Amino acid sequence: MNIGYYIAKTLLKSKSTISTAKAITTIAQIGIAAGVCVMLLSIFITAGFKKQITDGISGITPAITLQKASDSRGIYKGSYINDLTIDKLKEDHRVANIYPLINNSAILKQSDILHGVIIQGIDSTATLTFLQEHLIDGRLPNLLSCEASSEIVISQTIAQLMKLKVGDKLQCFFVAENSRVRPMNVCGIISTNIKEIDEALVICDLRTLQKINGWNADEYQSYAIELHNIADSEPFAYEIDRITENAISGNGWYIKTIFDTHPEIFDWLQLLDMNVWVILILLALVAGFNMISSILILILERTTFVGIMKATGLENSRLREIFLWISAALTGKGMLWGNIAALAITIAQYYFHIIKLDPEIYYMAFVPVSFSIEGLIAINISVLALTTLMMVVPTMIISKINPIKVIRFE
């Protein structure tokens, strides 16, 4: 058996610790528990926040868009990519779905209220999961009907601004080469809690926009490529020409990723990582200094014990090992309570949304959390390793203790 570990375990079980030292070690453990709890919550909340924003953006904006280039007047002409090229893209394991899109600028009019929007036309091949999950009233347009649907889905922001509800009719002025007006029916209201999207979010049947633009049934403005992981967007975008044998770029189409469409939001999300790192480093240092003060008190309290052990021939390195085991045990206990507290708060917030937020500012109605087993393991290992390493310096005081003076003083 490791003699250092055995003696440390015996000392930890000893009831002879004076109240002052016990109080200080207890405070140090509480500090470590609080620090670990805050560190874990920082990681879980940041991961949840980034996931919520990313899911919201990617639910409306595809990971990659194959966009038809406009003419010199900025007007788009309907076109298509042949099925063979689309099939080659679909064969890639990273691709989840590919479907056509049409985006038209329009002005909504209800009574004397006007509001400019971008109306996005989709068909039955589009992925509708995100839209279904964020519907707060009504339903999506009927995309499987024989005729083009005159129904639209608007955002809650637009509905409140224009005082609309499900079932209301309004006029849509389409801004195109030949401006046209169409009456539309509100069939659903959606909310993403992302201001930039909700201010202009309108969904309709793609066939309606084809008719308005005077395009054929196989003519579109762009294609949405959805990936299983949006982190693959940029690498996949660079490979599209190779996969399609140069059938995209230089043929009237250009490639745009979700990061090109919303650079300000993704740059902002990257800044969050820097803030989290600052918080983690500061809290880890605070936890380490708490344990330094605690272990110094324990060594001073056990000065007589150190002197006796030295007198019996125990080396300084072995005595330092004893106190390192003690500090590791105290740190571990504090970390255990910190983990329990962080997981309890995370579970409560995940299921009951206890802490609310203002969607106008934070893009969501409550604090999001996302459990990360990698973050949990990394924080625990890092804190235990850092605090134990920091304990090496205070335990050096043991080599300064003179056993003869200590025993004689006692």
C-alpha cells in the first residue's frame, strides 16, 4: 500500500482537526463547489445558446445555397440544374436534402399598414420540421394540392405589426420586373425568436411565385442544400464543383454558405467562446488559491505531526505527498458537490425553463442549456489537475519545518 495515501486517509478521518482549520477547509470546498458549478453551467448554457441560435438560423437558411445569378438590372430569371447534377450531390453522405427555392421581394398591405418582406417559396420536397416545430398558430400551406396555394405563413412579429391573425386576408405587392398584386390568406403564424428573421419571414407555395414571375414549373431561383452538420458547409461548398464536374460555378450559378448569409451572427457566437474561456480560467485560479490557503492552514495545524514524522525518518517528499493526497481529496469532494449542483440546475432549466429571457434581446424566451459530457469531463479533470499542481508550492513549506524545534515547542 502507498504509505502516503494511507496516512492521508487516516488524517482525513481524524476528528482532532481544530475548528478554525475545519472551517477554512469547508469554506475552500464550498468555493471549489461553487466554481465548478459555475464553470459547468457556463459551458452548458453557452452550448445551449449556440445550438438554439444555430438551429434557428439553419432552420430557415440552408447550409448551402446554389443561387442563380441575376442580370445587369438585378433581375432573376428562372432556371434549373439538371437532375443528374442534383443526384450527384445527393449521393454525398453529408447531404440531408436538396430542394428548390424562390425568394421574391414584396410589400404586405393590410388596411393602411405596409411592411416590406422577402417571401420564400417552397415545395413539398422541402424539409418542414423546423417550421412545424415553431408554428404558434394555424398550419403550413398545402403544398400537395393540385393547384398553387394562395396561403402564406407569416412571423409573429409581422402579425403583431400588421394586426393579423390566422384566417385574415391581405394584399401582396410583388416587386419584380412586372409588379403584380395578389390577395393572400394567412394560414399560420410562426416565431423563431430571431429578430433579423422574424421581421421579414413569410413562407408560401413555390408554385405561386413561379406564376407571378411567369416561370415554368421546372424553373427556380435557387436550390437549398441541407447538411447533417452545418460545420461541413464551407468544406462541402469547395467540393461542389468537383462533385458535379464543374456544372455549377461558371454556369450561371454561384455558391453561398450559411456563414456568408449571416456572418454577423456567427462571428458573435465565436466571441462567446472567448468569454467562456476567461470565466473558466478565472474560476479555476480562484479555486486553486482557495485550496492553497486551506492546505497551508492544515500544514500549520499539523506542524507537530510533521516534526514527528521527520524525526522517524520520513522524507520531505513523502510528507508533501501526504498533503497532496489530502488536498486532492478535499478538492474532489468540493467538485462532487459542484457537479451535483450544476446537473440539478441544468436538468431543472431544461425541463421547466425556470430562468426566462427577453426574446427581443436574447433571441429566445428562456435560458437554453445543452449537456456536454466532453465539457463535464474536461472541466473536472482540468480543475483537479490544476489545483493539485498548485498545491506543490505550499507543501514546500514542509522542508522548512525543524523537527527538534517543533517537538520541543509542543
